[in-house]
Amino acid sequence: MPRYKLTIEYDGTPFVGWQVQDNGISVAGVIEEALEKFSGERVKINGAGRTDAGVHALGQAAHVDLSKDWDADTVRDAVNAHLRPHPVAILTAENVSGDFDARFSARARHYFYRIVNRRPDLALDRDRAWRVPKPLDVDAMHAAAQFLVGNHDFTTFRSVFCQAKSPVKTLDRLDVTRAADEISIRVSARSFLHHQVRSMAGSLQFVGEGRWHPRDMKKALDAKDRAACGPVAPACGLYLVRVDY
């Protein structure tokens, strides 16, 4: 049975998340509906990550099996035609081997978190970034972030609803930079815990505002206690950038 890898861009604002749920429309759900309209088949799409409600993607990856050997560009264009007007686009479709798995074959996942650090409200970037009105010290935030790089028990930065078997993960990168009013938090790892990136971003905001010293981030990490975490940053600022295979 032919297998296709899809690279997907979406605005997560109107969705309950990637995963199909009973309480509203999901990204996977509208793609599966579009695939059925195109191919006549009820199929399940398998994503590289289950982004939460309101989280966006520049390069989510997924795979799907279809019974007919379609041209990959035809799959891309036909699914996109049936996705309209949902804010979801298939950027590429590729033929892949049957042992490719969008989730388990992934070697790295890359996210970034957008903070707009200004007092005025957001007009163009509403629901696409977190506005923080108080001045943030990006150098302190970056210094604090380095305590989280490497292999650690991330219990402090893990949702109580996380279903991962272990809280131990390895962060390959966690960088904080500023360009004018925009602060970018870029993070890479093979996999993440539920709410891990947003939990880290919220704690970094505490550092930026001066509520925490950069070394307080290490204290929070070492506590291995969810109560030691800062606030969970809102979903609107988080983007899944790409998945490496």
C-alpha cells in the first residue's frame, strides 16, 4: 500500500489541536476529511507530534497510506483543494517506504516560541504571538535557558496530564534572541514532554522580568516538582518549525 509523507502548515487558532477529538474540529480531522473527498477512502493520518489547541505549525510532518498509487503532487494539490477554507496547507507530499513513520522515525523536532515585548496590543499578530508588556532582559533569559540544555529529568516542566513513560529528555538547543520588539525562543530535541516548551517559555519570562535570577531556572529543574515551574506560556506563541528524519 503506497505511503505518503506530508509536510503541513497550519494556523492552530480555530482547532482543538492536532489530534481528532469529540469537542471540536482538529487539524488531523480536517485533513482526513479532505483525503476522503479526494480518494474516496476513510484513512487515518499519523502526525509527528500532537500540537495543542492554538499551537501553529510551519512544518508539521505526517504519513498516510492510500490504496492507489497517486502522483505525490496530485495528492498535495487535491487535498489542498478540499481543505479550503480551513487555515491548513499541505506544503509537500512525498512517496516514502512502508517502514517510514512520521512519529517514530523522527530524529529531531524543532520549535520556536514568539514573544512580542511591547506595551501596545497586537493587531496583526493577535493569536500568533504572546504579548508581554513588561521589559524583558533577553541576555538573562538566554543564560537561564542554558541550564536546561542537555539530558535532564524535566518533571518540573511537564504537564500533570503528560502520558510519556519517562520525564527524562535531552534538549539539544534552547536559545533566546531578540530582534527589535520580538523575542524568539528556539528549542530542539528528539522529543518533548506535554507542555514542556510552553512551561520553559513561561519560566524564562519570569527570568526576563527579574522575578527569577538565571540560576533559579536550575533550582526549578533540580526540584523535579511541577509546583516549582513558572507560568505555562499561552499556546498562541508556539510553532512547530520542522521535523528531521
